[in-house]
Amino acid sequence: MDADNLVHMVNDIADFFVPSAGAQRAPAEVAAHVKRFWEPRMRRQIIEVWRTGKAPLSEAARAAVALLAQEAAAKG
């Protein structure tokens, strides 16, 4: 999938969760949503995009992808 599209999608998901969950809880909610609904390939790709540091991710989206990356690293 196109990396720009993934960035757009995760930012949209974050925009949805921030008002309802709050800024501190939103990253966990976003990460849970992505784990639930995105294919593993898409999750790996957004983590790679995040690692470049160049993706225009919102603060909540960036924190959510960091959580996904930590979990993926823990799994090995």
C-alpha cells in the first residue's frame, strides 16, 4: 500500500480518537485499532515509515506507531 495513504489513514484514526479518548489515552486506542483492523504488512510498513522520521504524523499517530514498533520489537 502507498505509504502516504497509510500516513493519512493513521492520522485520521488519531483525529477520531483524540477528542473521545483524550490526548494521553488516544495513542493506545489508535494502536489497538490498527492492530485490530490493519493487515500485518500494513503495520510493518507504517512502522518503517515512522522510523524514517520524515512522515507527517500527528503527535497521537506518532505515539501510536511507536507503541506498535515497541510491541513488534518485543515479539522479535
